Amino acid sequence: MFLTINSKVLNIMSVIKYRFNVNNASEVKDTQSDINNFVKKFLNKNNEMSDAKGYHKSLYTAMNADAVAKHFYEQGKADAMKDSVAKAKNVNMDPRQSHGKIEAGGMKFKVLGDNSSDFKFKIKNKK
């Protein structure tokens, strides 16, 4: 996978080529030209760290962008493969529904077994 920012290509994985377009390159350039624009998001009015967890999370993501992108790419591939295998095997992943009761013309029917060998039925007549 390749990530393109301002015509520079970063090799994340050599399998697929992706392009990421920056909508407003001049605004991004101005914002990123001063590190204080990044740091001040995590400071309070007294210029003390108020969100250390957010700061370290953002810093880690910025410093390890390739690893983070690869992680989510691999996670997406794994999810797609899991879905594909389930569909290929015709597996219904929905929770089982109870058969419930069926009313037809004053008579009630209730399914008691899951297959034909367990098939039993009760008939209740309303009078």
C-alpha cells in the first residue's frame, strides 16, 4: 500500500497502491509548520498538560503511521475474509429465532422440536 501526500509516495505495503488526497494543502502546511499547533490541543489555559492520554495517543499514531495503517488494512482484510467464508459456506450468523406460536382459525400450534425426528405437536381448542 502506498500513501501519497503532496506528491510524495510512502511505501506502507508493496501490495496495493492507494492515494490520499489532501483537500487544502496550504492550510495543512501552515498548521504543520509550527509544532505548537499540535501541542496546544492538549494544554489547558495555564499551558499545563490537561490531556496526557490524548497527547500520547496522537503522538504514537503520528510516529507510527505505517504500522497503524498496516494494522487497520490487515484487520479489514481479515474481516472481509471472515465474511466471505461465512457466505461461501452459507452460514447464517444471525441469532436463532424461536419458532413461537401460530394461530389459525381458533387453533393454536406450537413447535416443540428442532427437527423432524423430534417433531411433536399439541393442539389446544378454544371453546
